[in-house]
Amino acid sequence: MKKLTLILFTLLMTLLTASAQNENKAIINTTCGPVSGIMQEGTMAWLGIPYAKVERFMPPQPVKKWKSVRKCDKWGPMTMQQQNRPMTEEQMSENCCVLNVWTTDLKARKPVMFWLHGGGFDSGTSEWDPGMCLAKKDVVVVSINHRLNILGFLDLSTCGKKYKYSGNVGMLDAVQALEWVRDNIAKFGGDPNNVTIFGESGGGGKVGTLMCMPKAKGLFHKAIIMSGTILNVNTKAMTEELGEAVLKELGIDKKNVDKIKNVSYKDLYAAGQRAMAASIGTRRPGTPMMWGFGPTPDGEVLLQQPFQPAFASISDDIPLMIGTTFNELQRSRYTQNITFEQARTELQRTFGDETDAYISAFMETYPDKSIGRLSQDLLCIDWLFRPKTIITADAIGGKRKADTYVYMYTVGESDNRGYKGCAHGSELKYCFDVLHHYSNQLSQSTLDTNKYWADTMSDIWAKFAHDGNPNTSSISTAWQPYTKENGELLEIGGDKPALRHNHDRKLEEIINRHCFKQLDEFKASHR
């Protein structure tokens, strides 16, 4: 009995000592001051570390240093945005420049994966995509909150030099966060000379924007753009016009522009919406381009908009992985009983005389989908992201110093109501390997398959972060860099990853002709 008691006591002390060591290890002396972290699912985590001081419409500044240990044990505030529920200042604030770090080994020199969340340039939070499980793939994960919407992108540069950079401060926040990574990440076990920026949707757009920003040059070394090729068509003239329209709505003249700093966020945001309607126009949902409160190409902070069709030459040495999901933002029709003739009639509204050509090209591209859900697939396939992804890949593939890899995510999901497809953002729980957080939303019959794809996809993403080559053991035939001629694409779906070669070019050319007429009209009017 005494021996058993001694063994239990020794075991308890060992556990307590290990816990204390972990707690001590989680205190890091950053350039701003010491921070303590927590354990999340077996990974060391620091949440809500301030990386910049914010003054409205001004570029970010270094935070004031602190001496005592700062507890970084909960999510920091998201930027101000439209919400359908009350939120405290700890949850949402203009003082939103915080970041999160996840690592498993403080003494390592691991690749860093720097995440930019979705939500366009208007909304969102890093809290959506926790990095503790991805960090177990031998990487260090960092995610950020930064200024968005009118706070991040109100161009007041016509009011004088003081506001010269106001139209891009939201992206300058991201640069400041990358500088924090450069200066601090080694203490978290990360390699500041091996940083991959990655993001989905608006986050993918932010990745493309950083690839066109001279201040970001050298702060990252690889890039992944996930479903991010909706085009930002802002010009300097457009954002200047919008900035002046906002002042007009608020009754503030240029000489007294500083008064705008005292306007409540609610009134500021509302004035911004009215100003867009009165000047450059309000973007409609589903429009294949964005404008308004987003990055401004000023020739200094931002050399050009990304995806038009390529990136600034300063990023020619950045390996890129870029791709889309099969359904993206198309309205799901999978739970509806739709006949082939009903689908054809509906398709004629978009494709007109080329409806039959579209159907034929789809069936040729996806012969395995010509049975079962054909009518729904014809209506639900992505019409926004994939066409422009091909155009961008064609423009850069084999034409830069660095390689480009293209993928398509086709892992379908089901729940208790039936098949859901693979919508915009559905791949994130696989990329971050947090499928277990969503198991109650998935069909139990497909859970093993889903788990396989979560492990496989996160492996591919982490492998690319290591050396710019995404090939893993799950890819049986080597995935080659993309060129227009080979059209090489990795399909992440089916039974296992599979390579395709220009499999959908004809289909996507038809989609591009009919679904981007508004974009063509815009370009024609701004020549």
C-alpha cells in the first residue's frame, strides 16, 4: 500500500512539474514585453498579442512597451464592423491590431504560416480559424486582426499629406504584423526567413495585395491564395472620389478634416454607405469584382491591384499555391428536385445561345458527374473564382522565377439533410485540421473520409510552407508547377488526390464570357 501511495505521489509530482514547466515555457519576452500563453489541444498558444498602436486613419505605430507579464489567454478584439448583436470593447474595437501564435517547440526553427482571415476587406476575425492543430504539422501558425472597411480604407489623401496613406492603413497593419513576426517569431520556435502568407476569400485577396506592396517585400517567402480572385477594381481616382463623398455626407470640409476622428463608428459607417451610393456606386452581392473601402493602388504603398491578371514583379520570386472549391458562392440546389429541362431553362438566363455548349462542356469536363446530381451540379458549379484563377495562373505560370501550383477542392459534405457540396470556405476546417470541431455538422457515414482529407490537406499546406513544394506521400504522381500549356491542377477530392490537365479550360472560357460582363463593361469605361 505504501509503495502504491509512493508511486501515485511520484506520478502526481511529475505531472505538476511538467505542467509548471509548460507554463514557464509559455512566457516569451517579445520586443514589446513579456507575454504568457496557454495550452490549446496540446499546443502552446498566445492569443491577442498587441502588435501595433492604432490612431484612426493613420498608419500603424509600434505599441507602447510593457514590463510585467501580459496574459495572452483569450482572443483579442476584432475590428469594428456591422454585427447583429451587442459586443463589448474586448470583443470589437478600433484598437484591434492583435495577433495569435501557436507552436509546439520553442527551440525549433519551423516554417511560419501567417493567416489572413476572410470576410472581404469589410469584416471577419482571426477567431474563426484557430491554428493549434495545424501547428502540429511542424509549423508555427500566426493569425491577425487588423483594420477593415471604412476604418482601414477611407482615402482622405486629397485633404493633405497627413492623410496620404489613409486609404491603405488596413493593409499596412498586416505589414506591421509581418514585421512583428520578423522580430519575434524565433522566440516561438519559428523561422523568420521562412514565412508563408495564406488566406481564403478576402484573406486570399489580402495575400495577393501583399504581393504588390513594396513594404512587405522580404517579410514573407511563399504565398497561398484560397478562393481569393474576385477582382478589386479600385483606382486612385475612385477612392479619392469616395473619400470626398464621405466628408460631404458628414458635413466636414477638408480644412477641418480632423473632426472625422470624433465621429462615432456607427455614424461613420453609415455615411460611408451613403457616400458609395452617391458617388462610385454600391457593390451588389455576387458581383465578380469589388470596389469601395478596399486597398488603393497609389504607386507607393500598393503598386497595382492583384489578379489583373498577375502580381507586381517584386513578387516574382515568391512560390505560389492558388485554387478554388467546386461550388464556392453559388446558391446550393442539392436538396431540391430539379429536372434536366428545368436546369437547362434556368441556365439560358445566363448562357443564352451557348447554353447547350455550356452543358456539353460541363459533361465533357466532369463525366463522373453526368449521373446522379447533374442538374444540380450544372447550376451549382462555381462561376466566380475559377475562371479568373485560370487567367491569373496562365499569366504567371512558368513566367516568374518561382513556381505556381494550382488546385481545386472538391470534397463534398453531407449532413442530416443530405448532400451540401463544397461551398466557399468549407475547406478551412480541413486546411486547419479542426474537423473534430464540426463533427456534429457532418454525416457520420462520411466522417472517416472527411478525416482523411483533413489530414491530407493540412499536410499539403504545411509541406508547401516548408520548402515551396507541396508534394506529399499522399500525391502518388508528382504535382508539377503550372503552365498554360500543361494546365496542371491537383484535385483535392474523390478517393485520393488526382492530377488534371486543362480539364476545364473550355468550360471556364464559356463561364468567363457570360458571367463577367459587368467587369468587361467596367474595364471598357475606364480605358
